[in-house]
Amino acid sequence: MPRVSLTPERIRDHAAAFLIATLAALVVDAVLQLALDGVAVSAYGRGAPWWITAHLVERGRWVAFAALGGWLAPFVVSRDGVAKDAKAPHDRAEAWRQTGVAVIAIPLLWVLATWVVSAIRFTLLGSWSTDGLVFLSPGYYRGLSMDYAPWLMAGVTVLGVRRHLGA
């Protein structure tokens, strides 16, 4: 695999794709929470506002991270490293494809890593009583899908947008 140097343009392309992905994830999350808020029935009142349950503030950090990454790109890349490999062709659509795949895959890998660590813990303790019963709860999987769905849709959005980008 050829080594590709980081240029400000490449970093900006990845940051722009990640910015679109995080914004798409926030929109999907907000829509899902609004829809669920409309059908929620509880004897304890309405609970937290949708914009808190949708993690908009928490996920807003990723928007700021992507924006800062694009803005700081020229300052982060060393000029020595850029000069050597900067002649490699620049493909904006490829940067967006890589970001879209990462936005879909990384949360899934995080869940799998969490399950592996839980399995090791259950094995070492010889019991499911520590936290194992949560895996039998439909609420656990509902929460998991609600947390992952915005990132899945964001990755699909970035992959769809990349087809409209020129090289």
C-alpha cells in the first residue's frame, strides 16, 4: 500500500466529511427522539426534553472537533512531510468514502469491544450477576440501536454525498 502524506487539503476533506457525518447524526438523533417523544407514555410525566435525550450537546463536541480539524489543518501538517509525498493524486471522493466507512464501522467496533471485555469479565468472575442480565433486557438493545442509528445514517449520508464530489 503506498504511503500517502497528510496535506492540508486531505485533512480538510476528511474533516469536511466528518463534519457532515456529525451533523447528519445529530439530525437523525433529533428526529428519532422527537418521534419517540410523540409516542411516549409515562405515568411519571414527560421526562427530559428531547434535545437532552438526543445527545445533541454531547455529540456537539464532534461537530466542534471536525470544524477545528479543518481549520487547523495547515498548522498541524509539517512542511517537511508534505513536500516529499505531496505529488500523490488528491481524491476528495476517496476521503469522503473513508470517513463514511469509519463513521459506520467505529461505533460497531466499539460495541464489539465492549462485549468482548464483558465476556472476559463474566468468565473471570464465573458469573453473569455483575452486569450480564442487562443482555437479556430488550431495553439494552433498544438503547444500543438508538445510539448507533444516527451514526449509521450519517455514514450512509456521507457515502451518498461523496458520489457527487469531483476528484
